[in-house]
Amino acid sequence: MRQVHFGPAAAGQPDAHSLGCLPGQTVLCRAPLSEGVRAIRFEPGGAVELVQVPNPKPGPEDVLVQVLAAGVCHTDLHLLDEAKAGDLPPLIPGHEIVGRITKVGGDVYAANVGDHVIVHFEQPCGRCRQCRRKRTNLCEEGHTLGFDSPGGYAEFVVAKQSTVLPLPPSLSPAVAAPLGCSGTTAYRAVVTQGQADEDDLVVVIGAGGVGLSAVQIAKVQEAKVLAVDTREEARKAALDVGADDAVVPGGAAEAVRGLAGDVGADVIVDFVGKKITFDLGRSLLGHGGRFLVVAPGAETTTVSANDLVDGGKSYLGVYSSTMADLARVIALAEAKRLTPVVTRKEPLANAASVLEDLRNGRIVGRAVLFPGPMDPD
């Protein structure tokens, strides 16, 4: 590994533009940088490195996608922590992907070279019991881009032809990329599983990138929405995208009473995954309510049979999403009913600093990385 500094004194080294870096920027790169494609890789020990990897090759039913934009999800931090702990082999992360198809396999019939597409990160096998039941998010034999196979923090990524959908011309890559997870996960939580309706109060705990999409989707369902977050900037963002109220956790009970009286919330979605947020959500849930947990977490809490039976309440886990969810959020975005909140745009080489800022709560909404030109067409 060598250090490359891009500036006037960098004679004899690769220029900044060829690596997608900025003049004056210092990055760690594996030498040499002459063949293959650039990617960000999580290494054992927790290093975030700009590396050169072999050119990916699509299989017979795959497409090769030149990545135009890749969203940065909080789940990427969980993967980085796993790499740091030695529980994950070296991984190219990134599961919110928009790009241009540059090559297709011999058996591809549903996509063409030159198509601009949104990629769904789940790559289901199509054969297992879950896939046969159309629960492809629970596929038993497939793989997942950015989790157990190379993802979108790279110049190119390989995906199954069945996991890409056309990018509407009205959507920019930067706005469209977060639809692949921020949009689909929020839709699955609020609508597919949460079944939010116009008479409901939806409480969104955690107004981050996915939470802000959930606020918008709940408003599409004509529900009342309460956002709960400790950060003032996040609460303001939630109000900006349509939340009826946005409060700190300590004000949630009073806010629920103000919006729904004494009947409690109908749908609560926890995007934080801590014991304190689980207990908060449970305290706000009304009779017949549905409590959906999206964020993973190892902290334990206690749920008794009475918690389930009393008032017919449901506690549900939300795991990933499907192509049907993706198709619906693309339609919402094209109709201008859903717009992911993108507040940070950076070149791929700046992934480490973006991830650090996300960890420290300095990013509201989504950050997007660009392996090539910033804000490409």
C-alpha cells in the first residue's frame, strides 16, 4: 500500500482526475493502480481503503453496470464494525446503486447496453422456498450486493438482469440511488408490512435517511406522521418533508396524545434499534397497533405474552425489501411524491470521511458517492 498526494508535487504519479480524487487530497491506495477498476474496500481491522480490483465479469444472465452514484447507508457502518472485529472478510460495500449498463451476458433479454438503471441489492436465486413464495428478500441461496458480494462503492458492479429497473429520465442518479434501500426499506416498513392507512398515526423513530423517506411514504398514505429524533437538524428535515410534528424522545407521548388523543399510535417504525427506542415505541402503541423494527441491534428487552395479547398488538421485524417494493418507490419518486433527502455529495475516494461523519451524526438524510464525475447525467 502506498500514499498518493494529489497536487503540484505529484509528478510521476497518477493525476487526481484519473482516480476520481480532488487536488490536494491524500488517500491510501494499493499499488499499482494501472489495471482493473477502483473500489472502496473494508479491510480486516476496520480500514477503509481505495483499492484496485480486477474488472468484474458478468455471467450469462448478468449485466455489468458502470456505477454513476452510490448511496451511503447506516448499515454500511455495521458492516465496517464487523470488518473491524474480524467477523467479515474484505468487502466492497454499497447497496444503493444507480448506473449505466455497459455489458450484458449471453442470456440477457431484459436489458440493453446503454440503459440507465436502478439496481436492487438483493440478488435472489429464484429457486428456493422463499423465492417461490415471492419472498425474495428472504432468499436462502442468493447473495446481496455490498453485504456478501462486491457492491456499489466501485466503478463497476455485476447484477442479475432480474434485479435492475429503468431509471426514469426525470430522476438524477444522486436522488435515485437512495431509492434502492432508503426508499424500498421505508416502503416495506410503512406500507407492505405496516399497512399504514389514512386513518392512522405513524410514528417514525429515527429521522435519518430511511426515516425521512418513511415520513414521505406515510404522508402518501394520507396518515398523520410524528417523527422522533434527538437531533434538531433531523427534526427540521422531517417537518420539511411533511411530518405533522417532530419531537425529541421525551416529548413523544405528549405529541401522540396531541395527534391521536388517548388511542395511541397505529404504526410505529423503529429505525434506531436500541432498547430505549424499542421501549419508547412500545409505550406509544395503541390497540391493534403494529410495531416494526428495521434497524438491527443486539441490546435485549423483554416482551411478555400480555404485550402481544392485550389490545391485539403486533411486533414485526422488517428485513430488506423486494423488487416489487423498488418498483413502487420508483413510481412514487417519478410522480414527485417521494424525494430522498440528499445532503452530501462526495467523490468515491472520500468514503472514509463520509462514513465517519455519518457515524458521528453529522449527516442528515443521505450522502451519495460518485465513482466518476460528480452529478453525472
